[in-house]
Amino acid sequence: MRPVSAILLGLVLVLAGCGGTAKKPESQPAQSARTGALERAKIHTELGVGYYETGRLGIALEELNEAIAADKTYAPAWNARALVHMDLREDDQAERDFKQALKLDPAGSDAKNNYGLFLCQRNRGKEGIRYLLDAVKNPLYGTPDAAYKNAALCSLNIGDKKGAEEFFLRALQLNPNQPQALYNMAELEYGRDRYGAAKQYMDRYMKVVPAVGPEALLLGARIERRLGDRTAMLSYGNQLRLRFPSAPETKAFLDGRF
């Protein structure tokens, strides 16, 4: 699954003031050249991100290579190229690009979130969670709920349900409609036999997700079965039969194995 922030890459130039000894002002041609290089880098990065989001990884990589060739100091280009290498399973190159993005922009929360997710998906969960939590320290980060959600999923992968719950709840405090947090909280509460709480999360999930998959429908049916609401249970089952007739979850429902 691609990182949520791949769609929301921070393609914003941060202009940092320079302290210390005053430097000789650049000539107008030099300033124009730097501005032009930056603009080319931004344009190629935006194009690369667009191709990445539509799965055209080869063209995305070409555009991002152009962006970096235009301006090697433009951190979002390195971050975006790392995502492409990540999807191509070129892990060494992906990690180098993530690290370069963070070297150029140490406060870059998008790169920290994406690098953290990369580490989690490569069975380096504890290390990944550190980067994900570091991402939310930046008060200007636009989607901290995504980083908390990713930290929660990473915690689940390493068997830390308590940590996962904490991070899912933090995500929901920031974004009450965070779909993955809602679904996973329903699943966690169901696993604790807290069916009323599980139903509340599932009802909220059903309201915010327009196209619910078979796994969620079966979980909904399981919750309603435990609560003794046969009508609601059959409603979930009917959706399974009509929308996913060949799914294993539908067979499990029809066979009563849920």
C-alpha cells in the first residue's frame, strides 16, 4: 500500500535565512539561474509525483531524475524518488534517497513519515516508529493523523497492540474520520469482546468509507452476531453476497464460519 503522504507530498520550498558573516550578493544572472533551476526541479517533481500516483513508475523515475539534475538541493524530489524506488523494491536506493531528503531538510515531516513507513514494511518496525513519531513533532505538518495511523499499523506488525491502540486513538483525535484507525479500533475492540465499542467504531467506519471491502463487511456481521442483532447481521451478509459473491469472506458467512 502506498504511503498516504505520497498524494500529499510537501512540494513547498522552505526559504531559510542565512546568519553569520554577510556574503557578497549574487549577480542578477546567477540569481536568475538558481531560480530557474528550482522551478524546473519543482515542475519535474510534480510531474513525477503525478506519474507515481497513477502507477507509471518508469516515467515517474525519469521525471524525478530530471528534477534532481536541475537542483540537487530540492528535498521533495529526493523524497518522491525514494517512494518510486520503494515501490520498485530497490531498497538500497530508496533508503539513500530518503536519507538525502532528510539531510537537505531535517524537519521534513513528509520524508520522515515515508521513511518510517518504508522501515516498517521492511521489518524494521521500532526504527520506523521513531521516524513516524518524529514527523508529528513539526507543528506545520499537514497530516499528523497519517503518521500516527502508520505508527499504529507498524505497532500491530510487531505485536504491540497496546501501542497500536494508543496511536490509533491519537490519529482519531486529530481526524475523527481516519478510516484505517476506525476499522482497526473496531477489530481491536472485537478481539477484547467489547462488542458495543466495536460496533460504534464500525458504524463510523461505514459512514466514511464509500466502498467497503469484504473483510470489513464480515467484521461487521461478526460484531452484530455477537450483539444478537440478526437483522443487522443479515444486512452485512446481503452486501457480501451481492457485491463479493466469490470472496472467501462471503463463503465464510454463508457457511456460518464467522
